[in-house]
Amino acid sequence: MPVPLVLTFVSTVAFAIQLLIFAYLYSSHRVRFFQYLLLAWGAYTLSKGLKLVDVLVLGIDRASFATDVATVAAVGFTVAAAFAHRWGYRLRGRDVMIGTGLAVLLSLASDVGAADEGQRVVGVVLGAAQMAAGGYMAVHGVFITLYFLSTFAVIIMVLERARSESERLHARLREVERLATAGELAAGMAHKIRNPLAAIVNSTALLTDETGLTSDERSTTLAAIRTEARRLNRILSDFLHFARPQQVRRMPGNIRDVMEHVGGLIRDDRSRAPRVDVKVAVDPAVPRFAFDRDQVTQVLWNVALNGVEAMNGRGRLSLEVARRNGDVVLAIIDTGPGIPRERLPRVFEPFYSGKPNGSGLGLTIAERIVAAHGGRIEIDSEPGRGTRVTLLFPLEAA
């Protein structure tokens, strides 16, 4: 096979592949200018394919009538693309019919007289038409750019498919994680409510025995039922806060008022903190900022109550407010036994608690509320040296 014919065959295959690539790209970028270029590229591909048919099947060296029509059509679509690019032109049915007639006339004209002379005249006419459209250089520049970017288009297609597959896998992973989390929450809830339910069932069994309990024993049993019922209510309330967090409603306020309010609650709760010395220290340089007063109060109360319970109701609890760079820093410091190092990474896990009667959701809820304010929680603790819980609220996020 002659070298020019081989080159024509390779060029035809390359044009066909690029045509498919550009058709794929056009599906997501429907621009009229690009649409006409795509039709022109298809006509050029058809023209090259017909030229191979002329040589290999028909055995003729010059272009056939059909090949000439395809070539002229390619030029016509190129001109339409130039008009669309420069003046917003839209190709209509009448224009297609007129263009088809011109393509046929030019193809017939190429057969008039000497073959080479006819081809030359037609070529000059087509070139003049493209230049008269005012977009010859621009359109053919786009053709050249598309030709050399075809490889990158293939890469984009491959990467797009890989990205879609990755998103599909990530979606499945998120679904698996969601189901796993739901299972963990169900198991945690079952573990937390099992003990108080068992205590209530046992107490009601004792109460059914009319002769087996004295008056004092009956009163003690009823008190135990009330205590366990309140414990169940607290567990369910914490779980509802965890499962359905309230929307943060920030309002400008003075954090000093909140800290002194929480400190007063601890001082007045003599049943839990009979010998706790509460100190509140607020840096006057801390400005007013926007925060959800109710939710921040809940966080401070939960953390402070954890410190009081860790100290068994006796010790010193410090509530401090300071400013660190662009953050408002709230610190709750207790003199309790501290938290072992191996337990620190788990303190924010749902239903994980170091207290026998704890719900294990207090710090989890606190972390979620602080995060909703754009802040974070830090815990510094060592056995025998107490615990410091630091809440950081960024001023710029307020």
C-alpha cells in the first residue's frame, strides 16, 4: 500500500476517534459554535473515509462526486461555525437546503474541464468563502487546537470515569459507616438502659410481696424506682440531644454572665458539691461576642458537673475566661484524680463514660455544640493532677 494511502487511512481513523471524543465533550458543553464545528469535523471525517473508498474500492485516483460533496459540506459547516462565533448565527432548515444545493453545484463544477483545473477553481471558491465569513483563522485555529488536545480529552474522560467510580465507592462507604454508627448507637443505648430497667423490674417484684417488706423497706424501694426512672429519663434526654441537635442561634452576649451563672448553680447544689470551692475568673479584655447562650450554658454545666463528680463533691473548681489570639478561651479546671492517658482518646465517644451512672453522652454533646460554633475542645489531664477542659470559640466565626 502506498505511503500516502497509509497516511490517509491513519488520519481517517484518528479523525473518527476524535469525533467520538468531541461528541462526548459536547454532551456536557452544548455551545452552538461547538456544535457546528462538530458537524464540520464529522464531514471532514466522512470525506477522508470516502477518499479511501474511492481508491481501495472504486479504484479511481481522483475524488468522486460523494467525496466532493462531503468536503464542500465540511467547509459549509466551518463557515456556519464562524458566523455563529462572530454574529450568533443559527443554522436553519432553509440554509441546509441551500448549502446542499451549493455543495452539489460545486462538486459538479469540479468535473467541468480538466480535472485538476476544476479542483483548483473549487478550492479557491471554498477558501474565499471561508475568508469572507471573517472567521477563517479563528475557526481553523480551533480545529488545530482540538486536534492536538484530543489526547488530553481522552485523559479527561478516563479521569472522569475514575472520579465517578470513586464517588460511587465513597457513597457505599458512607452508607456502611452510617449503618455501623446506627448499630453502635443501638448497642450503646441498650447497654445504658439495661441496668436501670433491671433495677426497676426487681423493685416492682419486691413491691408485689405484700408481707415481705416493712414500711421503711417499701419506702426505700419506691425511692430506688424513682431514682432509676430519673436516670432513664436523663439517658433518653441526652440521647435526644445527641441524635437531634438544636440549631445554633447566636446572639451577642457577655460570657461573664454565663460563667457566673454556672458557678452559682454549682455552689447552690449542695447535694452534689457540698465541699466544692468554686472560683470564677474572667479577663476584662474579653469582648462581647455572638454565641448561643442556652447551648453554651449546657456545655459548661455538663463539663463542670463532670469535674464535681470526679472530685466526689469536694475540692476546687475553677471557671476561667481569657483571650488567646483570635479565640475566646473558657477553661474548667478541677482538682480531681485526673483521667488515665489510655482513656483520653475515648472521652468524646458516644456512650463511653468513666462514671457508673453516666450516660456517656455529655462530652459528645458538648463537642458537637462547640464545633457548631466553629470552635473546639481540648482536654489536658494526668492522674493525680486534676483535669483541665478548654473550650475555644473563634471571634471571627461569631
